[in-house]
Amino acid sequence: MDVEAVRALRGPQGQRLLAALAGYDPADELRLATRLRREYPPGLVAAALTQARLRQRAREKFGADADRMLFTPAGLEQATRKPVAEYRAGRYAAAGLARVVDLCCGIGGDLLAFVRAGLAVLGVDRDPVTAAVAAANAEALGLADRVEVRCAEVTEVDPAGYGAVFCDPARRDERGRVFDPEAYSPPWSYLLGLADRVPETAVKVAPGIPHELVPEGAEAEWISYRGEVKEAALWFGALASARRRATLLPGGHTLTERDLPEVTVGPPGRYLYEPDGAVIRAHLVGHVAAQVDGRLLDPTIAYVASDRLVPTPFATAYEVTDVLPFQLKRLRALLRERGVGVLTIKKRGSALEPDRLRRQLRLTGDSAAVLILTRVAGAPTALLARPASQTGRGGSGKPARAGPARRPLPGPGNEIAK
């Protein structure tokens, strides 16, 4: 798609064509394209069909807004999902900021959220098509009066005069993802300089950013959405209020670094807690352990044991029914005894391959359970468990007696074995 195609789609004919594709069904595309080409220019039909496909994919990120927006394939893939953008824009608004420069604005995911949070926005992107799409999206959603979109190199734009900056640098090149921050576009050195020019600055970074790269005085925040770590950001100036933060969306649960509680290491208890990925990335597992009156199974592994079931949004709780040193024959016999045929396999600190283990266990039966492979005091250990939400909230401190296992609730990263 080029800029002329964007203009055509924004025009009356393009809008009628997009409206005609509102009920687009991929299985019907050939027949639909043939019919539409009798009424509209072929190039416009091709562009509109591309948008229909992209809009279907975009609903997962943008909800109902997707049906009025335009997209590019790369822009959609890299765009911030709406709930995350709204949360971030809310932090700017809560700081009393009124104007923001959105550098590398892409198709406008963050830009739109800033406007809806009450800020005036200058969006900048060096790609003409992407900038045109961002402007089209602001107009389509009735937000154009508070938005200026400029096609320019972000390094050539002076952010002075705006009270704040947000930058989402490109973290991909022609070969794929880049992991060296200096290879971002614009590079790491430029991003750090932004905060010197405009103190109230936030920069989106990869979730795997090393902690040692976080500048002194900046806040590093990791955000997970429905249990998956989606992104991280560095906050500067008045926007920063902690050294490290983990935020869980939806719900807006946030955990910040404070005086690190003393965390002990000890044996498994009745419950095992698996912290959210954002908590782990932020190195705040010890804070979760303090919340649930727990302890680490191993000082290097993010599993927390406790004898109490304490509600927390920052970790998933499992009730432990059995603890045994990892021995394949013994584990196989236990699972056969319990009639376990469906197994959710989780592991941390274990070199075992779930697919290979699945074959070796020879699972049969109708019951379900969770198998957690880890280390306890340095020794390979297997814990058989079930989601705590499916059991009572007793607090005797004794391991629960194994009963009929129920089908687990699969979550991100789980391996399901049959």
C-alpha cells in the first residue's frame, strides 16, 4: 500500500467499499473480489480487501475501533494493544501533562490513547504510508482536532514546547528482531538523550532489557496482559515513581520495588505460587513471597512455596498433592496410580524436555493434574499439583491428600500432555 491508496480508502468511494466489506469472510474472498471489481477500480478493491483482512486480525488488539481504522501489516504487528496504550496514557494524564510528542508513532495505537486521555499530540513517523495511516485513524475515530501527524525523521524533530515525550523505537530490521539497544531505530544513545532534553519522557523497550541498562533515576516497568509479558518501558522525570514496577492488565494491578523483604529458602508447602511473568522480569518475586507468607524453593528459581492460600493477583496458586525426587519410574507409577491422562507440565530450573517426558510417562486415564519440574535445595524435584482455585481454602499447612484430579486450566506457556 502507498500513500495514494491510503487517500483513496479515506475518500467517499473507498469508505463505501470498506463498508461493503464489513461482513468479510475469507472463504468468500474470490467471489466477493470478482463482484466488487465490476463496481470499483481493481487497485482499490485489492487495497480494501487487505484492510478487511487486517481489521479482522486487529480486533484482538483494538476491539471495535479496528472496524474503523486502517492498518499496514508491520504497523499492526508492532502496534501497542489498546488496553496497554490506555494504561500508559493514563500515567501521562495523571502527571498533569497536556501535550506530548509521540515519536515513531506507527499507525497510532499510543497516539489515539493519548488523545482520549485528554492530551494534545504530535505524532511523528518517518514512513510516509505509516504516517498517513496514523492521521487517517485519528480522523476516523473523531480525534483529529487534537492530533498533528508529521512525516519526518524523529531525530530531526525538536520536542521542545511539548511537555512530554513518548518514543517507541523500531526494534526490528530486515533480519528480524534486534536485541542490541544501540541497534534500535533511533538508537539507545539518542533515546537516553531525550530525557535530558524533555525530563518527562517514556521509552518503550524490549521486555528482555538487562537491568543494568536502566539509567539511574529511571523507572523500569514490565507489563503483562492476560498473563503474557507484552512490553517494558522506561519512565523518566516526574513520570518515574519507583525503580522497578510490574503491572498486570486488565485490572491495573501494580507491584513496585520497595525495601526488599528478607526472603528465606525452604521446602515445599501445601501451596506453590507461580509469579506472573512481569513480576519475574521486574525481579520482584521476593515481594510476592512476602505477600503470601512464603519462601523460595531455590534462591535462583521463581517458584514460591507457602503453607497458606493467600489471594494475590501477582501469582497463580497450585495446591501440592505430592513431592518426590525426580525419578521417571516413580513418577510414572504415581501418575498411573492416580489415573492421570491429561497433564499440564511446567518447569523452571529443569533441563527436561516436556515432549520427550510426555512420551516416556505413557499417560493413561481420565484424570488431570499439574506437574511442576524444578529444583529444591539444588536437587531435581517433581511436584504434583492442581490449581488452587479448584480446591478448598484450608490452611492446615499439611500437604493435601490427593483426590480425583480435575482438568487443569491451560495458561500461556503450559505444555499439555495426553
